[in-house]
Amino acid sequence: MRARAFLFITGPALASVSFVGAQSPAPSAHVAVTPKDVVWEAAPPVFRPGAQGAVILGDLSKPGPYVVRMKAPAGYTIMPHWHRSDENVTVLSGTIAMGMGDTVDTKTATVLTAGSFMLVPAESHHYMVSRTESVVQVHGVGPFSITYV
């Protein structure tokens, strides 16, 4: 396995953080990742402490497809933000609430349980609250960036 870099943009500041993740395949290679292959590390400093992240596929700092996972404790919140490209969110375990807009409002957010999927279009302002301990998988096309509202 090789180190992967998370690339985040937060306003004018730029930060990158390395995680160990699955090795990027050649463009036509078959890839299989089992739960024992996932290496969890503390989420980058652009997120509040408490979450863990793992790169499953790709290099988030470069153009191309990526797959990442985030493990979040109950009550963990990702404040309103947006991305330059579409974000595809799948809940692997637990329950989260995803909402649209510039203010966290858990009463109007969509509740997503394990097996649920949500597409968040590029530049859409949104947030996430983990109602229980949760694992969320996000895939898209890099480079990955996040800009807080």
C-alpha cells in the first residue's frame, strides 16, 4: 500500500494530508478491497477531531476517480460546505442526517440509514450530522476539495 494525499481547499488556505490507502491500480486493473485492507487514520485537520478517514482508491490531489471512507462518532458534524465536483455519498453503517444550505438544521435534513445514497451536486452547500456511529463512503472525480461556507 502507498500513502495517498487528501487535498482540501478551505477558503484561501490550502492543506494536504497523507493517509495510507489502497494502492491505485493501472487504469484497466481489477481492484478488490476487503474490510481488513482498510487502514483508518485520523481525519485531516480540515475536519473537527474525532472522525477517521481512509482512502480506498485513487489520489485525491489529482484528476481522476477516487473513493474515500469516513468513520464518525455519534453527534459528529461536518459544518456547511461545498465541493467543486459532484459528491456521491453512500452510508455503509449507522445513521446520518444530510442537509442542504448554509445552516445546520437537523429537523429538515434527510435521514440516511445504512444502504442509503445521496448525490450532492457540485457547488451545493450542504452539511452532515452523524446520528449514530457511522461509516460513510464518498466517491467522485478529483481533485477533491472542500470549501466551508
